[in-house]
Amino acid sequence: MLYIPEGFAHGFLTLEDHSTVFYLMSEFYAPDCARGFRWNDPAFNISWPDTPRVISERDAGYPDFSMELLESK
């Protein structure tokens, strides 16, 4: 189990086949308020242990991170 504070960026990569991730949120989902960062964004240089094989179109399509983009939301 992992607690992630409200507003804190997070991502999940399972390393075993047939894994399932369940999560709860403190509010109802509001798609218009959703923001995110691409898993392989060069600005963060995260060394993931594997490459995702399944990722949503939305999550794969986030633009490169920039402070201007973040401040415009």
C-alpha cells in the first residue's frame, strides 16, 4: 500500500504479468481538471526498470514538461 498526497504526481509500473493496480481518490473524478506528465519525459530523467507495454493514449500523449504549461492550468 502506498499513500500519495492530493495533488502529488505519481505513476505506476507493474513488473509482473497479470498485475492489477487499484487506487482511490479523495474527490470524484473530473476529467477537465486532469493533468499529467509523460512517463518518459526527458525533463525528469526517470530511470524506469522496464518500458511500459500498455499505456493509455492520454498518458502517452502528454507534451514535454514546461513550467509555462504547468502555470497555464
